[in-house]
Amino acid sequence: MSDGSTFSSHAWGRNLPTYEAIRTMPFNAALADGTLSLERFRHYMLQDAHYLIAFGRALAIAAAKADDTDGLVQFAEAAKVAVVVERSLHADFFESFGIDADAFERTPMSPVCHHYSSFLIATAYSEPYPVALAALLPCFWIYAEVGRDILGRAVRPNPYDAWIDTYAGEEFHEAVRAVIATTDRAAMGASPAVLKRMHAAYKRATELEWMFWDSAWRLADWPV
């Protein structure tokens, strides 16, 4: 965990109840013990593929706003990785779980996926660099922590082993630590007003993380 005086530590502490709600929600409990239905996992994977494209776009905007060349490279690479991962879903997870490219194209974003994607792109576009990073950070950090938690209690073998290993792996955690460090550096030079907006963006993104998993559990779709 980050040093107690940093933005990231304050943000994590303020939003810890929401993280705990995510960690213990039915979707993640069923994922860990291998009882999650294929229907729910397919719903999650289809929406995640949509989300990663939007996430990549938001990362690319953050890269363009970076205040140094290290940030430019870091978030341009992260945007590339998000799109590469989305493509790998088609090649690997989609094939493994019986989802073809046509099914993906026919499946629209769910209401929550649309909301989360729009929030990230709008925030990255309209807000200053530190606020954009604060909005993007929960997706990195919460996935890393949830992945590590699920790894510690997962039943093995598990039909979702590949997903668990991806987000619990050290390579992903190393990338997350780098994003946390960059966000903290950006926060150090932020005004009190910008810091307040950073915390608001982090909080909303954390809430949307919970909503994304809950939406998959409920198999949520557009009501009309």
C-alpha cells in the first residue's frame, strides 16, 4: 500500500468500504470457487471487451495530456495494452467460452458499461491530467487487489483459471504500482480544488467498478 500521506493512500482509505463490497460480492465469490455460471461470465467478458476499447481511448487522452515524456510513454503503452488485451479476448477467452466475433458485434454495451465508458472518456477529455489519472486508477488498482484476493481463495482447478492468473500476476501488479506512483506525483502539484476533483473522480470510478460486476451478476441489459 502507498505511503499514508499520498493521494492514493487517502483515496484508498476513503473508498475502502466500496472495495470491500466489491471483494465480497456474489460474482467474485462464485468466480473464486468456480461456481460462476457461464452465462454470467460470458456477459462479463462481452462487456469487458467493450469497456477495454473505451478504457484504451481514455488512456490515450491521458497520454496526450501528460506533463512529461515518461507519462506520455506510460499511458500510450497502457492504451496499446488495453486494445491488445481486448483483441486477445476474442482469440482466447471468447473461443474458450463459446463467444464468436458476430456475437460480440451484436451485443451492445450494457447500461453500466456505457455509463462507465462515457465517464472515463469525458473525464479524460474535459478534466486536467491529475483528475484524468484519478478516474483511471481504480480500474487498475481494484482489479489487481481483487485478482490477488481471488487467487488466495480460489478453488483449483477452476474454469476461470486464466482470468485469475492474468490479474493476480506480478506483471500486472508492477504496472499498477507504476500508475499509482504517477498519479501520486501528479497530485503533489495539484491545487486544493483539483485534489477535490481527483477524489470525486476516484470515488465515482470505484462505484462504477462495483456496478460493473453487479451488472454481470444480474445479467443486466437495457430495460426498454
